[in-house]
Amino acid sequence: MRAANNWNDQAALLQLRSALEGSAVEVGRGATVDEIFVGLRARFGLTVTQARHKLINLRREPGQSIHALGTQIQGLIRLAYPTMAQAEHTVLAIEQIKRTLDNKSVMTPTGCPI
């Protein structure tokens, strides 16, 4: 975010604070962007263990596109395995999508079994 917009630390902090809404605003009182992210993860995010558990038990929701499923899986993998290399994240995401779609209880958006 910072590099893409050419922001210094102070500008990034102000932009992040202005983007927060609702109950996230009170978490946005941290002195740095990193402090705010830590607070947001603690309050609204999943722990590593929770993300891994959710990934293992993930099922495709009725009406959920494969793209949305893939996006959800990628986000959970980033949370569940934060120190894993990006290339390994990609391999794991592909394997997880295949496992999820091979599940006989998974339904297509039209309600028909895959």
C-alpha cells in the first residue's frame, strides 16, 4: 500500500485510520500502521490455528463461484501459514481447491452435485 501510493509512514497511517469504520475505529488508535494491523487481527482476524482448522473443514457455499472459493482459500492460507513462501502458498491453494471440489457433498451454484 505504501509503496504503490508513494506514501510515507505518516501518510499510510492517516489513510488507514480514515478507512476504518464502525467498531474498527477504536482499534485504529495505534501509533503505527503495524500496531493497527496487530489490533485489527487480534480483534477481528483468525489465529493461525483457527485459519488452519477452517481451511481443513472448508466447504463450498451454495452459490459460491470457484473464483470466490479460490480467493477465500488463498486468504486462509496466508493466515494459516504466514512464513511460507509465496510459491508454496500457490501450490497449497491449488491442492486445497482440488480437495474442496472433489468433495462429493460440494454442490455447484445450480445445486447439482459436481
